[in-house]
Amino acid sequence: MASLVYRLLGSLHSAPVADKAPGHVAASVGLGRGLFSPLSEFLGAANALLGAYGGNSVKLLVLGSIIETGRRLFQWFMARFSIEYCTTMRLTSGDPAYEWVVLLLTQENVWRRARDFVVTANNSRRKWAVRTELKEDGTKVNAEYVPTYARPQLFRWRGYWVEIQRTGNITAVDTQQSPQGAGGASMTVTIYTLHMKVLSDFMEDAHDRYVQVNRPHVVVHMIEQNFGPNHLWSTAKHKMKRPLSSIILPHGVVDSLVDDAKEFISSEGWYAEAGIPHRRGYLLYGPPGTGKTSTIYALAGALNLEIYVLSLSSRFVDDAYLQRAASAIPKHGIFVIEDIDCAFPRRDEDDPDDMDDASYAAFMHNTNPTRMVGGMRTMMAQPVRTAVTLSGLLNVIDGVGSEEGKLFFATTNHIERLDPALLRPGRIDMKVQYEMATKEQAGKLFERFFPETRFPELAEGGARIAPQSRPAPSPAPSYFRNAAAVDLPDPELDSPTSALTLSFLANLFAARIPEGEFTTAELQGYLQGYKTAPIAAVRGASTFVEKGREERKDRDRIKTERRARVRERRALLAANTPGAGGTGGLMPGAPGANMRSTRMERGLGMLAASAQASGAATPAVPTQVPEVLPVLNGKWVSV
Ligand SMILES: Nc1ncnc2c1ncn2[C@@H]1O[C@H](COP(=O)(O)OP(=O)(O)OP(=O)(O)O)[C@@H](O)[C@H]1O
């Protein structure tokens, strides 16, 4: 380029001045002298003048101006061109569309040209990363190379040029931790085309690929506590779909749930015509380990829906956050609130049944339980609570965020704690109760663990009882009236008899498991110990039941003792608490005395009790009553 300019200048320099004579200019344009002669004469004079007084530098100046003007014209043209001849879209991590495009990029092998990677050993199961297996002393280590795309990458898609670039927090994205919003990443996709239709085709293609790849998975979006309140649905996990048949519930329960959800999704028009918000609420309630969460996952897999799970007891989840999180869920997403009861006040805040061991110890020994609830350190032993208020929760269920064809699922182990306002139709449209496993469930679980395909030697054939004609397992079939007495061959000592079939074993197992005493999760845990030994599983069932009963007795005894100790301690605290009939007299007439909460009173009572117990003098009461008054080594601490 530089040499070109020099050559041009050289030619200008060497060109004879006569060539640029006024007459020549006029002749070369071929126009009549009449019109242009004054201009030609002016140019001729200027030329002569320039030639006479160091005109070369001025020529250089003119040339420079021409080049600059040309450059600007080109820029202007390019700006116009790129606005009109390419389409640009921006995507933010955390948004479902971002995931779709990420997958398309990976499938198009755009990462092959990338030179900038983040390496992570965190297996994300996403298709975004380049997965490698490294060998380290014979052990395989999974590592992923995640391209950052910090610099623009150009690739061809269906004959169009597409450019992508990512900005923002590019090192934290596209592993399991993918924050959205201010701290997250965003991606710019530019397609060089005149037609908007290409853009929608691009997104459609990206979406189709995403659906195709995730067909065997259920995508579960969660909230990553570490990312703070600015990030919604920051973590996505891909779980293998679970067949509905693997959920073992009393006959018809799963089917009615699935039919209801399907009917809801397909009747959007009806809701619009009837003027009813298109949403549906389900409450699954019952003891832990009975299959509530598993049912939701299986349902989502069957209907190809994505799940958005939120726990109200998460740090920083308050009314505003809940509202934002619900609004960010796309149409037909399943919104799950786990343990919804923690949004409701307890009748007894210090119920020992709700305390974990740390809280119980803190309550009994007057130490700081250091539990964070709603971003605030609370004193006293308490069950985990939430910063979400009942009205905030109801607003979200009723409000904009819960419309648009969303399915809302709430789970709880304590339906009795829920406010009737939540349970009314329109908020909760269908309730499903989960109970301890029945004999029928135990038998079905056994059959699921030991299918005939894996144990052909125990398949039907020499069967004593065919499955169709098998008597209902609950109550115990007549031939197993005395199930405990049925003697099974020992697989290690005896050779299996032809009469011993899996259905026979399932029935015997069902007969040995008492009705409604164990959760399905407990039975599953037991059977997991006998993955390849169905006969041994049945042989050990009675011992398992006995042990389970003993353990339960122990747990009940501990609970009863705890309750008694908590009652005792409360009585002691009350006796030392002013205003509660006690003799503590800690705060008579203290400023703010009317602000005392039950919790504060307990705190003061604890202080007095601990001071009395240690023989120390009661610390002086502060003149200003702080909001929370925990006690640390006999000193007042204001939080
Ligand atoms: N009815 C069931 N059918 C099949 N598997 C079950 C059933 N109940 C429990 N399980 C198994 O037990 C484990 C725990 O189940 P799950 O998490 O669904 O229970 P849950 O009722 O949601 O418990 P929690 O109230 O503690 O959340 C899972 O591995 C699941 O496979």
C-alpha cells in the first residue's frame, strides 16, 4: 500500500506541467469552452502556481484528503450495508434460547477454530464443551475444554455466514455453573443475510437440535445459592428421563396425574375462551421418601417439559425474588416449590420434631445456632424458615408469573401446616396424597428390581402361580398367610427349584413387608443391597423389618426424650422471663420493653438461666433494646 502511494506520488511528481494545461483539461472532458473555460482557467492558474511554489506537498495534501474522504465514504457505506445486510441477535446465558444456540455451535464444530478455552473437571453433561479423558496413573479423569469465544468466530450455516462472539463472564459460563444477568455471559450472533426469515430458521434449527439431544433427559433448572440474588435459574442439570412405570403408587394415581396435565396443556384455547388463567396447580403431600419428587421428574420426562425447582428456604429467596423467578419460567415449564410448608407459620416454633441436631444442641446449650434464614442470622433453635411471606407466595401463584400455561407443583411433608388460602381451587387444583408403602407397592418394587430379563433362570415356566392369576398381594395372599414360615432355598447351598419364580418371590417379599410401615425409599434402599440376589433379598426381608422396627422405636424414644427436655428447658426459661410469670425481672421499664418478642424473651431467659447456672452476675441490661439479643460468654451482643 505504501509503495503504491509512493509510486502515485512519483508519477504526479514526474508528470509534465504542460499535461495539466488548462486547454488540455477542457479538451479531455470534451465540453464546450463556453461553460468551463473560467473553471479551467482557474485550475490552470492554480496548477501553475502550485508548480511554481512547491506544489508537490500541496498535491500530497490533496491526495491525503481524497483518501480520507474515500475511507469515510467506505465506512459509511459499510455501516449502511451491515445494518441492512446482516441481522444480529443477542442472547443471555440463563435464557433457554442461549442453550439452544450453544448446542448448535457445538454440533457445527465451531469450537474447532477456537483458541481460547476454560478447562473444567466439572462434568457438565452439556454438549457445549469438548470432552476428553485423561489418564492419570491408570485412573481416568474427565476434563472439559470449554471454548470461551471471546473473539469473534465466523462459520457457515446452511450457506450463510454467521459470526458469534461472547462477552461478559466468559470463564464461568457453560459449565454447570452458568450465571445469568449482570455477572453472566451474553452472546452476539450475526447472520449475513437480507432476510429475517433466516434468523427464525436459525433459531428453529437450534431449538430442534436441543429437543433432539435432550430427548432422553429431563432438564432441571435450579437456583445456585453462590451466585446471589441477581441470578435466576442459574444451574441446569440434565437427568436421564425416568419412565412413569418406575413410579410405584397405588393403581391409577400416576395415570390420573398425567392425564390431567396433558389435558391442561392441550386446552389452552378453552382457558382463553372461558377467561380463566391458563395455569394448573398440584400439591403432592406425604411423608419423605414416598415418591413426590420422583413423580414430578417422571411426569416432566413423559410430557417433554423442563423443570424449575425452587426451595423457599434458600438464602435470599424473598417475595421479590420469587416473583422474578416465576416470571422467568417459559411457557409449559413446570414450576416446583419444594417443602412449601416452610412459608407458613408454625404453631410451635421450637417443636423438637422440626429441629435438626445442631438446632437442638444450640437450644439446649445456649449456643449460637448460626443458621442463616433470609440472609439474617437468627438466634435460637428454629426450623428452617423462609423470607417469603404467605401473601407474596399467593401473589406469585395467582399472578402474571404463574400464568402462560405453566404447571405449578408444590410438595410438602406437612399438609396440616398449609394455609387453607393456598389450597383453594385455582391455586391448588389437584392434591395427591403419598403414603407409606403398601404390600402391593413392595411387590411391584421387587419386580422392578428383579426383572425376568435379568434373571431368566427365575422367569415363569415352571411357575407355580402365573402372574395373571396371581392373587392380589394385599392383604397377604392366602398361600402366604404365614409368610415368615415359608422356607426358601439358600442360593449358595441349594439348587433353585423350578417352582421358584420371580413372581413367587415378589409375592413372598410383599407378604413379609408390613403394610404402611416403611417408605418406598426405605424398601428401595434395602433392595439395593441385593441387586443380584432376589432370593437372598426375600430371605432377609423379615430381619430387615425387625431391624427397622427397632430403629424406629429408638428414634421415637429419642424424640420423646427430646420433647421432654425441651419442655423442661422452656419451663426454666419462662420462669426466668419477666412478663411470663417468671422471677427474672430482667427488663422492668427498660426502653422498648413493649417491643419484646417471644423470641427475645426466650433469649433473655436463656441469658438469666445461663448466668444463674454459671454463678455469674447477670450482665447489665442495655438501655437500647436491639432487635436480636444473643448471648456470647455473658456479654450482650447487638446484631
Ligand atoms: N413411589 C415410589 N416409586 C418409586 N420410587 C420411589 C417411590 N418413592 C420413593 N422412591 C425412591 O426413593 C427415593 C426418594 O424419593 P423422592 O425423592 O421422590 O421422595 P419424596 O417423597 O419426594 O421425598 P422428600 O419429601 O424427602 O422430598 C428416590 O430414589 C425414588 O426412586
